[in-house]
Amino acid sequence: MKKTYLIIWLLFLLVISSNAQKKRDFFTMVKGGELAIFLTEPLAANEVYNVYRKSDTGFILLNKDEPIRAILNPAEAKVVLGKDWDLISNAVDSENDVEITRAIRSKTFRGALLSLVSNNAAKVAGRWFLDKNIKRGNSYTYKIIFETISGEKTDSLQKNVKAIEIIPNAPDNLELIAGNKQIKLKWKYPQWSGDFSDIGFTYNVYRKKGNGKFEKVNENIIIRDDASTPEYDDLWLDEGIKYSYKVTILDPIGNESKTSNIAEILLLDKTPPAIVRNVMSEAYRNGMKISWNMNTELDAVSYNVYRARSLKGPFKKINRTPIAVETPFYMDSTIVEKKQFFYTITALDKSGNEGKQSNPSSTYLADNFPPDAPTNLTYKVVNNKVELSWINAKAKDIQGYNIYKSERPTGMKSRLNLTPFKGNIFSDTGEKDKGFGYGAKFYYTITAQDSSRNESDSLNIIVYVPDVEAPFPPVNFNVVTKGDYLFVSCGMSPSVDADKYLLYRSTTNNKKIKLSEFSKAPFSFKDTTIVKGANYIYSVSVIDTAGNISKTSVQDTIMFADFSPPPAPRNVKAKAVNGKVELTWVKSIDFDMAGYNVYRSDYPTGTFELLNKNIITKTNYADNNGNKKSYYRIKAIDTSGNESKYDKTVSPK
């Protein structure tokens, strides 16, 4: 933020400052049904004030909740400033919470200026009060009474005001200057003439893109500054678009002027796209594939591909239609085998600007292509023996197929045929033609091989020998109480193909729910979602790798309850206020706290009667029927209904 901003306000603030040295004062601003009162100086650290408005029956207190005071805690001040924090931080040229809070509350030009820039800053300084219940055009008499924190009156002031909503004059002579993907806005606004009703303070800039709607574009506040022509730089714009702008000015309470004249400009695009990078070529049977890094510029739309027989050229465009920007590759099917070619790429934008050609990429097309792979590989298991089948590859020089097998998804695979297999149905009968056991799992790969011994891409399949045997349930299943939760432990299933362990819980009145799933055992689980006093039935089912579920699951039943009362509330206090007794106490800490019960008696050792119908969840209670002769006891109660002892018997002072 400029250090010389708001020269217009210097005289204004000096007048305020001069008047403030003689006597406290305030001025008002009106918007709709609200009237803002702004004090000409901040509050002292030990000072508060109340605002009154005159009515037919006398002066009425407006701030009924509590007196208005300055915010002394820097952390609290930062919260109140909210979105204005960065603005104030830049103005003060500091990021220190304490320095910023002191600057806002200071009786200086800067402190007053910061309070006018931001209503939130004015609240931190204690300068701002908003009367939300007025009628425009009416006259009002306000009285402000200043007091110390202890209640001793220090000063007062009274003023008659008329609730007139003054809308600032609109800026004018808005003009636009186009730059490189940016537009500079300049406009004019009259210099301050000494009229305190002229309090237009900050500008808003609105922009419309094409035929869209006007939207506010300035995120930071633009301050009115009579020392220089007001301006704003709108950056990172799209070229080739018509933009429209208008400007308004606002006063501290938020009254916004009418808009300035609307200025329009077409931001022409004269910037070509960047040079394409990393051009590469790769040989295929049906031609040469040229690829490159995709252009990520927002206005890039397409590419052109150029080819030459020599590094020196000439390079001629070979694509008949533009290549879309999101597909950075091109297949050149007109290339001749065993000859060298050179390729360059250019990028084009929406305005037709073409970038420079990339560095050339050379390529040589050799005759060493593998055949097409077979397709549609399937299997079936007959008598625990595997039969594979596929559709033959389409290449003319296919000699046969190679079949590979492994019991693991990664690593080396064993080749099952010594010479290329001529058919498209292959049977794997296992060792000594006995087939495979239940639940066996194998990884097969089929490739085609041509007359040049080029091998095609792999065609893979996973084969399962069906497993219809259910696994055994786990052992060593147990559930025990651990204070505020139930602890479940479970051992392993004897079945070697156990794949998952499912833990369930049910009650006598509810359906079974799954609590968790485990991939291995032994395992343990903490159940913290239980309710005291309920019976729970826990069980575990096992699922093997074939999806078979154990026929019976392990079960264990347990009741979860709490018989220990919570600690008694401490620091219980009673105070007689306005015909009732207000009770407060310190919160009891326990993992299953439910709330509190309040008891009253007419004698300190008499019979105490429960006052509350429902459990009290707060740490305070107002007894409307109590008096200074009443005695009280507070007890805590947990979710299991256990009630604590009382700490002490108290009576209002």
C-alpha cells in the first residue's frame, strides 16, 4: 500500500484530531435502516462506553449486551479483522499481531486512517457503533457516556443528527489502455473540498468478459488518493476478447455510488505460441508416429507437422487438417521403409498465430516389426485340468504361439512348449497328467511368433481351479472389557487359504453389523462405539481366496457396563441476582460424562430436592425460585446413570 495514500483525508483527520484534543466528538454515516457512529479518537485501555438514543420516554440504551470497548488481545483483534488483516498488515508494514493492534488503537493519523479504511479495524479501536433500527430522514439525539472498566464515569457527549443517506458521487472519465495480456484502468474523481459529507473512500472495479455479466475484480481495497490519478491494473487476461469495465466508490458504511461511464476494449492476440519441445519419432508397421510435449497455453488450439529429407530442408507441411492441441502426436503413413526423414512441429493459437518450428527429429524406418498378438484368450477347467483357447493373430507370417506359465504375477515364467505351438487350443494337464488341486491359481501368457522370430505383445490371463471347500473358523477368539471400550482378539484359521477375517457385532434387539475386515490373523480390535448396559455378541467369519465363507463363525457374548460414578463438580458458586440465584461450577472430566443435577434445600443439612427435570449439560444454572437463604449441591452424572458425590454445599453471598 502506498505510504502517501489518502492525502485527501489529511486535512479531514487534522480537523478531527484538533477537535478531539478539546473535546470528544463523533460523526455519523447512514445506509438503509442503519446509522454508524464513528468516534474521532480510540478508547483508552481501561475505558468503555454506552450509547443511548433519545425517545419519547427518555434515553434508551442501545448496546444492551455489554459496554463497547477496545480489543486489547492481539489474537482476538486478528479474528475481528478477518479478511481485512492483510490490508491492515500492509498499511502498518508489519505482520506482528501486537504492533498491528497498537497501530489501530493509537491516537495518531495512521490509527484514525486505519479505522476509516476498515470497519473491523474501527471495532478493534472501539470507535465504531452501528444503530440498526433507524428510519432515513428522521432526526435523532444520541448520548455517549464513557466509563472506566470499574464503572466510574469519565466523560459524556450528546449530539443531534439527521439520518440522511449520502451516496458518493460516481467516478468519471474511465479510460482503458491495453498491454500484454493486461489492461490498465484510469479514471478521475474530484478532490476533497472540505465537505465532511464527501466521504467516498474506496473504489470497486467491475469487469465484463464478452457478453457476460459484470463482476467485481479487485480483491484488495483501492484507496481514494488525491495525490495521483486513480488507476488499476487488470492482469492475466485472455487475448482476443472484448472487455468492458466500470468503477464505483464506497463510503465507510458501504454506500456505493452509481457506476462511472462504461469503457470497452478488444484485447488483440499478437503473441504466437511457444516452441514445441521434445519431438520424438517411433516406427510402427503402418508408418511413423511423431509425438511431442503438449502445449499448455490457454489459447493454443492445434499443431502443424513438417517433414523433410534433409536436415537443411525444405520442410513441407504434411497434415491436411489441424491436429487438436490435446492430441500431441501424428501418424505419418506415407513414409518409405529404409529411408531417413526429419520432422518439425509448430503450435497455433485461436487467433491464427503460428509459433516457430521445433528442433528437427530424425528417424529411420527398418523392417523389424513384431506380429499382431492373438486375441480373446479364455480358459475352462475340466477334471481339474486347464484348457486355454484364443483367436489366432492376423499376420500372414505367423509360425505359431508360445505359452508361458507362472504361479506368481511377477517374475520369470516357464515356457510350456519347446517349439511354436500350431493350434489355438492348448491343454495343461499338470504333473503326470493328474491335474491341479482345489484353489490353485496360475498366470498364463500367450504370444505369437513370426518367421523372423519376432514375438508379439503378451496376452495374459489368470486361471483359477475352483475351490468349493469352506475354510475353518479361527481359534482363540476372546472379548474383554477395557474401561471405556471392549477389546476383541482373534487367532488364525487353520485353513492355509484363509484370505479375509470379518468381525461382526450384534445385540439382542439389533441386526448384525460388520465392524471391520482383516487380511491376516492374529488380530485385535478396539470397539469404542458400544453403549453401557447393553449385551453384545461378537463373531468372526473367515473367507478364503476362492470366496468360500466358513460355515460356522466363532462367537463371544459380553455385557458392557459402568459402575463407577464420575468425579464431583468443583468450585461451585452461587450468586443472588435480580430475584434469582445463578449457579456456576467447573466442568467434571470423565470419558462418559452425561451432565449434572442441581439440588436445593432450605437448610444446609436438610433434605435436598432435585430442581432440574432434564440433565444439565452446561456448567451453569439459574434458579428462579431461589433466594439468599437457599442451599445448593451439584452432582455429576454419567451415561450409565451413575451419580457423583457433591463437592460442597453453597449458598448465595
